[in-house]
Amino acid sequence: MNIGDLKHRVDIIAQTRVADGMGGFTMTDSTIASSVAAAIWPVSANEIVQAQAPTMIVTHRIRIRYRSVMRASWRIKFGNRYFNIVSIIDPNMDHRWLDLLCKEATG
């Protein structure tokens, strides 16, 4: 893979707890890294029936440079689209790239 293949810019987002001032907390999105170079490929699309309505699930593979702190609970934001990370793969285990297998989220 050439570095020129990483032509998209994505943000890495994590949900964090924020105190609500009444002894509880709420969840909010925090940007872990912004404008990360990435390559994005659509992998498959499935249509399922959920709550008696057809729902499309699109899966993508997103490749970024290696980051040791990546978590599967984080999300990727590309423009106005969000992707939930399903799996993180280190191809060839050489710590050069990370392949993020993602499912497109609604927001």
C-alpha cells in the first residue's frame, strides 16, 4: 500500500462520561484524533428486517496508520457519516497499518 492511498480525512471519536452535576453522568462524544489520513473501502451490504422495517447495514474497511491506543468501542467520523468499529486488525503484525472493520451507524 502506498501512502497516497490514504486520501480521506477522518476523525476518531470516543464516548466519555461527563458529570451532570446531580451525582450522575451523561455520555458525550470526544474527538481523540482529527484529520487522520485513511483509505475507505466498502466491503458488503446486507438488508435485514428490524422492527418490521427493512434496514440496510453497510460494512466498510478503513485503513489508517498504526496507533497502539485504538479501541473497538470508538467510532470513526467521515464527513457527516459515522462508523462503529467492529474489529481492529494489524495486517502482518508489523505495526504499520490498522484495518478497522466497521459498520455504518446512523449518527
